[in-house]
Amino acid sequence: MVIVCAIATHILFTEALKYAPASTLQPFNFLALPVAVLLSFLFFGYITDIITVVGGAVTIAAGVMVWVRERKRNIIKPNLTGVKLSNIKPVLADHSY
């Protein structure tokens, strides 16, 4: 049953990539670890060791940091649809952040 669920998850995640960018979908992929920990406790009574919890926390924190950074980057990005390149004048970038 685990193999069937894993295969279905990978197929559905691959299908989702047709409709949304990976940066949008990846936070949902990080839910796999907490769900696996919860289900292993509920069905098998397995208590996860501290190394798994710390590793999962680091992985999830890194994913959240990337997600926040990408959201900030996309907010600043201008919409240049329909703009002719000949009308764009070079501007020095301000990297004082």
C-alpha cells in the first residue's frame, strides 16, 4: 500500500508541475515529512527520534526561507509585457538591501 501511495504522489506532483511552477508547489512537498511522522504514530505507535525531528525542521525552515525570498523577488519584478526593448534605458542597480 505504501508503494501505491508513493507512486500516486509522484505522478500527481508531476502533473501539478504542468499547472504551477515548482517554487509554488514545493512547500506542499515539504508536508510529506510531517504527514509521514503523524501517520506512523497513528497507525504504528512509532515515536520519531530527535534526529529526524531536527532534520525535518531544518528542511522545512530552509524551504520556507526560499519561499519567502522568491515571493519578495516576484513582487519587485516589473511586468514588461508589451514593452519594446528599444524604449528601455539602462539603470544602475541599487544593491543597498
